[in-house]
Amino acid sequence: MKRIALAALAAFAIAPAAQAAGLEYRSLADVAVMYDAPSKQARQQYVIARQTPVEVVRTQAGWVKVREPGGMLAWVESSALSPQRTVIVSVDKARILAKPDDNAALVFEAERRVLLEPVSEPAPAGWARVKHRDGQSGFVRIGQVWGL
């Protein structure tokens, strides 16, 4: 591989407008090799970290073209995708609050590139309920994470 990058460690700038409704996001089940075409004979582009969220752009016979949090497009085997979803903090510090209200009590702060699990619980527009791997949960502004 000419270039190896761990997507979860790469610096990235995320525009909240890219998180529009109708996009499909998944996460990687394990560390995965990303290719420039849907084939193991294609050129390997980089390695992406386990649990990194990706946006599904296209599917084709056992392969999925995805966009990773930094915006790069590549192909990954569909078996590399997990049914468990994650989101990644896209700001310097995301504030996770007790309620979906900017004035609510702070539960915890998560730094850029921290992975969080979205909780499938209804939340007001502009908010998502998330859980940290240590068990803490709360509400975060959608513009502070990528992968929803």
C-alpha cells in the first residue's frame, strides 16, 4: 500500500449540511482495506479503523462504495460493514447534554474523533441521543457529529 491512513485519526472538516435526510450510514465491523474499485485486484488506497462510520454511496455485487468522515470515497467489501452504527465527533469538543436543550446539564464532553453510538430514541429536530462506550448517554447537537 502506498498510503495508509486510519480514518478515525485523520483530520477532517465536516459540514453539517452534508448530514441531510435520506443518506445511509453504516459502520465498519473491523479494520478494513479500502480499494479504488470494487475488486480485491484493485489498488489498495488506505486502511480504515474499526467502527468508523461511513456513508453508503453505491452498492455493487458484494462491494459498497463509501465516503469516510474525511470525505474520501473508496470501495469496501460489503461484509466489512456492521449492523451496529456509530457516529464520530466532528468538532473540537461535542457537548452531550441531559436533555435536548442547550441550557440542559452537561453529561460529558467528547473530543474530535471520539466514536459514539446513536440510540434509537426519538429526539427533537437538530438533536440525537448518543451513548459513549463507558455507558454515559445524553443528547448532542447533530452538527457536532458525523454519521447520522
